[in-house]
Amino acid sequence: MAATVEIDEQNGNSGSPTLTHNIGNSNMGSTDTANMNPTAYPIVPGGNSCEKWQRFHVTDIGTSTRINNLKVWRSGSLGADAIHMTNARTSDYGGSTYATPTADPSTVASQIMPTSTPGSANLGIGGSLSGTISSSGYSDFLVHQIQTTATALAGNSTTMNYQYDETA
Amino acid sequence: MLKHICGQCNKAFSSEKAYLHHQCPTTGSTPVQSPLPQTQPKGSKLTEKNIVAAVRTLRQAKQHV
Ligand SMILES: [Zn+2]
């Protein structure tokens, strides 16, 4: 049986956060909530989305032996005057400790989100890009945020990709 | 204290364990699929040797009941 892997999202104050398991989308908007309705919480041109704090979660390793080599990237057009920032990176990596998500410019998501499959892991496990999950467990937090300028136009959508290697 | 919510059926849980073992009305499945018996060897392929070892272990377990 293959491993069961879901994407989770953590929201709320760092003192009493909520973890939403197996999210249905990664819609970006102006409020800190999982499975967001972006029409209700649009990003104001010139402003930023609220940060997303998400993790891979292996709920059941099944008959596999390990999950590793986590890669995240986006595909599709973001449109002009918007950038997608992240803490994911293939070098000089360090895991990020959960902090209350903010719509201010993220100090954690300081890298440009890749627009194609990274050549090597860009999200770690246990603080390391070479980390593995061999039973159940979580990856490090993936933090990402959309930042816009005042001339940004509404209506673009881009797809987040979450990839892992599974070894039998 | 971390609260847990299922992103598919929106139910809230007081613990991760409660979430992992709920049968989700939206997906129809349980996040933890099926706990493997401890005698089953890990890996997607069962070699004959492993099967024999597993059967032997099961027999020994039965004898101790
Ligand atoms: Zn559910």
C-alpha cells in the first residue's frame, strides 16, 4: 500500500494555532485561513496576501520505507506586478519555526518561488534538505506569500505543486 | 495547544490522533489506512523468505496466547 501524504496548513496565533489537515486548495488572500474564498478576501493591489504556513504530512507510511526529496514550485502565470515569495530554497536552508501569519511583507519568505521543478529538494524535514520521514510525520513549514504592486491586476491564477519521492 | 481540523469535512478534533482515525464523510477514507500487523515485513514486495518468517512469527504468537 502506498503512503498517505496530505498537505496541511497552520493558521492563527502562534500561542494557540489551528492545523487544518488535507487542505482542498491553497488560495491566497488577505486573511489567515485555510481553504480560503479569495473573492471574499482579495489581495488589495499594492498589498500582500497573508502568509501561508503549510507542511507535508505523512499520515500513513503504508508499505513504503521513506518519503523525502520534497520539492515545491508554482506553475502558470502570476501576471505582472505580483511576485510569489517563499522560504523554500535548495541551498543555505534552515527550517522555519511557526509564527503568526502576517500580511506584512514576509521576513521568512525571502526567496522567489520557483516556476519549474527544482533540481533538488527545496523544503526540508527536521531542518535538513536531506531529511526523511520513515514512519508518520511532518515536513518543515513551507511559508509563501504573494506580494503585489499598486498596478497589479486581478484575475490571475497559478498552481502550487508539492512533490515528494516515495521509496518502497 | 494545537487544534486540528479536517480540511475536507471541516470537523474539529481535540487531538491529532482523533483526526487520524476519523472516517471522513467527504473522502470516505481514514487518514490512517490500516495499521500493519507487526509481523508483516516492511516494503512493497514480499519475498518467500519473508512470508515464511511472518507465518512462523504468527504461529509463535498464537502459541503464546
Ligand atoms: Zn474529514
